[in-house]
Amino acid sequence: MDENLDQAIIVALPSDCHILSVSPNGKSNWSFVYKVDVDVNGERHEYFLKVINRPRHFEMVCGEFESQKELRKYLPDNVALPLAYGALGPGSSSSFFLAGFHHLKEEVVGTQSLAEVLSRLHQTSFSPTGKFGFHVTTFNGIAPLVNDWCDTWEEYFGRQFKADIQWLHSARGPDPELDEVAARFLEKVIPRLLRPLQNGGRSIKPVLVHGDVWPGNVRLDKTTQRVILYDSCCCYGHNELDLAMMREPRYQFTSEHADKYRELMPPSEPAEDYDDRNAIYAMRDNIINLGLHEHRQFLREQVIAEMERLIKKYPNGYEIEDVLHDEIIQDLVSNTQ
């Protein structure tokens, strides 16, 4: 791409600007990214431009724009200003996303800085409907999130887990073995680990989650030293979802980052289920990576083994003992009010 930008992008820039340069900026697996420099009345302004040329391109830029806009409502100092998105001309096979530009450091964000930003997001945000979901489709890479509003986190997450498996098949082909294990996992493990979050007098608030927290999407601004979040795939969900990728050794956000976060926001009750909840949240990322990256096919065996481990641990799923326990807790809560 050169200085001859598409008219759809030009109209999103300041009306009296003069385009100085359009240069590639970093790497992206799913898009082309650029830094756009313009002159406005003698002052230099910089913009981040992403162009996507693949199926569902318009939905993808819409999802990113709406995600970043929603994040900025709660973290105005930690999110680049999203400016515009749209198709590149009538009938185009490409769409664009335009935002303010930040010069970012390459170093990994520290545990305290990340914990403070994520906890502030999760403590201050709230679902506009009181439900779990989002108002548009968002995308983890190129994998879509089914964001229709749900009353329970169990329903939302279980539906998305099924959708991720179906999306994986569209990318890698049928996998009867994975399907068989996933069916037992969805029947036993998901209810056992997620239903207690909202039973027995317990509740969780749907909060805004970034959805893809790893070092490639979180950096420090070179000038302000503030944490900057980008490339989000938001939904209103369980705050612990944003800790999922801190479990996997391939990422440079580690258990130390998760531990520091939990100092500011303790695990949801039942707290004893936290590690297994974290395991199933991390599993979703591994399933998506299976579909996105040919070189990560080794994750298939890891996913199956982890599902089998949790099925063995919870062979009866959410059983009658859990129901009775929750009813006792509910009675105790009611009697103290």
C-alpha cells in the first residue's frame, strides 16, 4: 500500500490533512498493518491502519472497532482511540480498521502493571443488558465468537466451546475421536465447573473481558509507560477468562501474572474450582490455535488429554450432592438477610 489510500480511509482522516507516508508496521497473521503519517496544518499525526482481505472481513473489523471502543469506555488511558472501520469501496473483498497510533515497547509487561489494568477493567465494567455476551460478533484471530446474550455463563461458555469445535472442523476436517471426548466433556465437566458460579446463593457479574490477553496484544507505550491493550475480541463474561493464556508455557504472561491479578481480584466462589476453571478456559485457546496454526497440531493430544483428565475427575458431572450443597448454602444466605 502506498500514499494512494482508498477513499473510504481518506474520509476517516482529518479533512484538511496531507498524507506523508503509509508504511508497513509489524506483523499480523490475519491482516496487513500500516502506520499512516499525515500533516495537519503543519503538525504531524500518526494512525494505525489494519486491512483485512479474507472471508467475513467486514464483520472482523466491526468486531475489533466495537471491542476497542467498549474497552476505551473503561480504560481511556490504556486503549488506542478507535476512529473508523468500513469496506474498501463497493463490492470490495477487503475492509479496514483505523485507530490512533502508539509507539510500543517490545518488552513483556510486568505482573503489577498488567494486574492493575485488568482488575480495573473487571471491577468497573458492567454488562448493558445484565447478561453474558456482546452486541456484535467478535473474532479471536479468524475464529468467530457467538455473542448472543445469555442469562448464565455456563450457557455462554458451553455454546462457544461447541462453536470452537465446529470451527476447528471447518479448518482441519472431521475428528470423530475429539468429538466423542468433547461430547462427554460438555455433558459432565462444563456444568460441574461453571454452574456452581451462579447457584447456591453465589453469583458472578458479567464484566468486559479483552478475550485475547497475551504479550502480542498488550504492550507499554514508549512515551507514557502505560499499558496499551489492542487486538481485542471482547464479550461480557467471567473475569477469569482473561487469565486463560497465562496457563500455557508458550506465552510470556505466566502464572506469576495470574497470581498478581488474584491478589487484587480473588477467585470467584467456589474458589477451590479456580484451577480447573482456568484449565477449561485455556483449553479454548488451544482449540482455536489448532485451527489457526499448522505448526501447533501437537495441541490436539494436549486438549484431548486435558478433557479426559477432567472427565475422570468429575465422572458424575453436576450431581445431586452438588444440588443439595447449593440448596443448603442458599438457605444459609437467605437466613442471614
